Amino acid sequence: MTATIKRIAALKLGIVVSITLLAGCTSSPLLPTATVHPSLTTSVSDYKYLIGPGDSVQIFVWRNPEISGRFIVRPDGKITTSLVEDIPVSGKTPTMLAREIETSLSKFIRDPIVSVTVTKFVGPFSEQIRIVGEALNPKAINYKENMTLLDVMVVVGGLTEFADGNNARLIRVVNGIETTFRVALDDLVKSGDITANADVLPGDIIIIPEAWF
């Protein structure tokens, strides 16, 4: 009986060692850090909407209704028209896109005049504001002109009871450099201190830590 128990124990040990060795051989490397895409908007006054995947754009070519139409921006950020395929549109303003389409169509049409209108707004991921941590509904939200911290808190439903709002951080890319700012969300949301409010910009990341009691 004792010999049998010893054989079972040895078998179990062998299995554990084999699993450990196998895990060591098949371990995967860490993924590279995500690329930071700075927003084209550097202040509230210079905000311009950028087209993104999922947007619906209406393209009108003057005197050429057969090549005008409404197009959905694909996940790869491109659209295809009847004359030009795979036009990159993501990350461009409607005006920028209109001028580029005019250049492309000039190979087929004399002096084309193009206008672009966005009819469904999603925007590129790089322009979204991301709220993580101790918000009631942490999420990524689309930026709207003149949006502030208070507007963001309303969208995410405020802070959880465990949030350390006054030690929250806002991460923003300024002149190509990732910069961190402290924001006092407890003062803003719980105490109603409007002086703690501040403008947010496309691409901002707000991190709300948990309080240590």
C-alpha cells in the first residue's frame, strides 16, 4: 500500500514538473506599448471635427450626380466611390477630404467641384476621450466642442464611492510629449467647486484611482 502511494506521489510530481516546463517554453512576450496618436486639436478654439471609421459622409460632385452619394467609412478608414477606390478619409476634416477628392477626380473630370458633409458622427479613436478607473461607467466617449471635465463626469455617471477623485490624473499629448495633469474630481463632483472644472481635448485619458482607507 505504501509503495502504491509513493508511486502516485511521484507521478503527480512528474506531472507538475512537466506542466511547469511546458509553461516556461510556451510563455508569450509582452505586447508593445500602444502608439500614442496626438490630436490635431491643441486648444478649444482650434477644434475641427475629424472623420473616423463608422462615420457616414455625403459626397456631392457638382454636375456629376452619378458619382455623388453617401458612403460609410470602413474600419480601415477608407471609402470607395464609383471612380476612385480606397480613398483614405479617416483623420481628415470634411474640407481636407473634399480637396483631395477633387485632385483624384481631376484625372477623369475637368475642374471638379466637391463638397463633403458628415451625416453620422463617430470620429477616429485618437479623438475620443477615455475614462478609466473609479467612474460609475468608465468608457470612451466622443469629444464635442467646448467639452469640460464636468461634461465628462455627467456622461460617465460620476464617481464610485471608492474613488479618490482629487488624485485623478488627466493624460494629454502636448507638442508630441505625453503630459500628466492632476484634476480634483471630488471637489468638482461632490463639493460642486466649479473652479475645479477644466476644458478637455480630443485624445485625453482620465484615470481615476481607488482611495486607500
